Amino acid sequence: MNMIEGYKVWNPYLTKEMCRRRIGDREVFTFRNTRNNYYEILEDTAERFRDKTAFCDNWGRCYTYREFLGLVDSMAEYLGELGVKRGSHVGLLLHNSVEFCTVFYAVCKLGAVSVPFPSKYREPEIRALIEKADLSFLFCAEQFREWVRGYEEQGTVIRYSIDEENGFGFRHLALRPGRRGGSRGALTDEVIMMFTSGTTSASKGVVLKNYNIIHAAMIYQRLCQITPEDKTIIPVPIYHITGLIALLGLFVYAGGTVYLYRRYDARRILTCIAEHQITFMHGSPTVFGLLLDYRTEFPALPSVRTLLCGSSYMPDDKMRQLHSWMPTMRLMTVYGMTETASPGTLFPYDAATSIYSASAGKPIPGLELKIVDEDGKEQGADQAGTVLLRGTNILEYYYHMQTGLLSPDGWLDTGDVGYVNEEGYVFFVDRKKDMINRGGEKIWCNDVENELVSLEGIKDAAVVGVASEKYGEAAAAVVVLEEGAALTEEELQKRLLARMARYKVPERILFLEEIPKTPGMKTDKRYIRTLFDT
């Protein structure tokens, strides 16, 4: 199986108005005509849908596109007076809020660089990231005031969003009406620096340019067929690449409506879907799994048209449960990274009813994908190897960091192991770092997790590698049981032995009330490994 060019594996209708273009030092496949930055996209949308609702915030206050553009123009004027200019690093330590959206689009207008920080992190983690970001300005929710006060004394300009419950959090700045238009961000300008997950010391600063994120939003709109009639809710942190590009950027481009909630609350999200006729959601398997717990309270959700599921593998059983609950929707699996400005591969139709349901789809138009072995040789069909990506929405470099993850000719080593079948569908089997080597036998965690959750009585599971005196490394699992289920470690191991090779069966199994998650609601395998240290 040779390299796959994304634009060749999709219906030609979906790639119309796209071509090869030179942007800066790169020749990329993208849309023939694009705006220069997200602010200009917002201008276009506000011109077409002046009085249409753009956002509804955590307290039910709604803003039209005209009102939101006015806020952005006023904030941009204020930022300019503070000294923000092209290339300035502006930190955002804000919740899912109109305040976050306003500052972000104002920074885009000025050609500066937004640096979003995770509001779920603890103080030492935030401090470690701030010190790597070379900030000149920081916009911050008032609850973090004590965490960042010291940086103000060191010269960082800090402004706080206060009393958001009772009104726009920056109203105390007495913002004046700003001038419309006049954006300064060029396609080749840096626009976002976002730190990857992991320990703060190991986090990499991913630098994205305007052309990266514009291509990502436009591709999402084209492939998912998002229209101005669509409504979404952001159930994931907006400071993650999914929230920022695959929901916020996408919906402002399409002219849809976004509901912003500060915290993930499954019952509240389902109430919003039912009451406001939400049509589209993008989340992780964890997000959708928690919604399933309330299925009996919300037996019908006919408005839901599309679910995008990414960040980790969605077991077939969970897909079928979601499809049974919402039979008129399509579930599209997606694979992406911060380094890909969100989308990498996308399932072209409903994955839940496909014979390739375990696949993450096909490379999006504008991306190239290849699978290589440890020596860099391209693998054939159905042969597993490292997944490499190159293309329009791939970062050009990390911030102040040289790494072997990016080759001189633009190939990104994703750190994931996968394969491609004869039909061009991509299957991800594991992270390279999570693959278990048991005495020379490779164990893919996803395979074992899928078998576990398919067993009666198992609600959720996660598999990790732990030290083994005999084999060097062996599989271990943490499991969440369905309500009323009673299973022992020995019973589970016996069931698995009937379904898979002995070497794959976890040697140790712990029963938990819930699977540990990172602040981004991904399975926290680093922490899970520590549970087996005793």
C-alpha cells in the first residue's frame, strides 16, 4: 500500500474548488479561495447572518453574530491600545465562554498569537506552561488571580474576566466601539500556540498558522456538511484543539449556533439537546459513554444528525448503543492531533453501521498518509507500522524545540501504530508508547479493551502494560462494572481466555467506580499504571 493522498479517496464533489497552492514555503492542496484569518471569516458570517444567534452562554445569554463581531472589534481596539501587535503572545486562561471567544477572535484580527491554557489544570501545571510561553499579555478568569499575580509584577500585562454570571466578564474595561475590518493576520502568520498533553515538562508547544486552521475548519464543514441551520454544544474544553477548531472555528465559518457550558454535565447537555434541537456534537468516547447513562431519561433525541467521535477508540458495542438510541444520526469517527489542527482522518459516512466500524476513516483532502516500519520502509496493505502524516493542516514546527517527530520534508511522526486496508481505510491499533511487549509478543491495548467492554456486565475498561519478572511486561486492566453486575478477576480472565490468546489476557485486573481521566477527559494511562505499583 503506497502513500495515500487524501484528495484522491473522497468523492470529487467534496474537493471541488480545491487545488495545489503555494503558501509561504509550502506547496499544499487546499481551497482555491480562502480568507486570511478567522476574523475575516467572522466578518463574512456576520454580514450574511447579522441577527442570527451565534452563541448562548452558560447562563442562557445569547449573542447574535452582529453583537459578537461588535465585541470582537471593541476588544481588538482595546488590545491594540495595550500594545498587542502582530506576533505578540496573548495567553487565555478562560473557561468555555463568550469571553474566551471574544479575546481569541480579537487576537486573530490583530495578527497576534493566542496561547490557550487548560483551565482544569492545577496551579503548578499552569505556572510551568506560562513560563514556557513567552507571554506579553494574559487574559484570565478571576478565580486564577492568585495563581498569576506574580507574572504581573514581572511585566506581563494581565486583565481579568470578572462576575461572568451577571454579564460580559470584561465589561469593567469600558470597551469602546471598535472599527470594523482592517485585520492584519496573513495566511502565513502564526495564530495559535497550544501545548500538547502530557507532563508539563514534556509538553510541546505546537505552533499553528492561519492557513492550517482555516483549512481544518473548511474541511470539517465540507465533509460533515455543516449548515447555518446546525446547532452544537461544546462538551469538551474549548482550549483543546477539538473545541477551538472543530467546534468554535467550524461553526463560526458555517454560521451555526454554539451553546457554551463551563463544565461537562451529561444531564444538562442532554436537556440542551432536547430543548434547543442540537444537531451536531463532537466529543470523545468518554463524553458519549457518560451520555448513555441517562438514556432512559431521554429516550428520543430526533434532532441529532451527526456525532463526531475522536481522541480514542470507540468500541463497537458503544457505537451500536448510540445508534440504537439515535437511529437517524450518523456517527463519524475522527482521528487527529493538536499538530494536525484537529482533523487527520475522518470516516466518510456512518461508522456504526459499517463493516469497517473499527476504522478512523480516510485521510482528509489536503493530507497525505503512509505507514512505515522501524527502518522507514513503506508497509503494504494490512501491515502495521508507524503512521506518518504530511499536508496542509500539519504544523511547520514546534516552539523553540527541535524534534525528530518532524522530518525535513514535512512528515509528522504521529507516535501511533496503524495499518491501511485495500480500500484505503485507516485503522489505528495503539500508541507506540502504549503497545505492550510481553516476552516478544505484541499486545495492542485497544484489542483487549474492545473484548472487555463486549462482555456482559462490563461498562468500561482500560488496559496498560506493567512490569513482569517473567516476561518483562504484561497486560493489566482496570474495569468498571455495570450496575448490579458481580464479577471476579478470575471469572473475567476465564471469559477472555475463550475469546483471545492467553498472552493477551490481563494478568491483573482492578475494579474501579470509574476509569481515571486526564483534564481533557482522555483515559489517564500514566496514572492507571501507578495503581499496579503495589
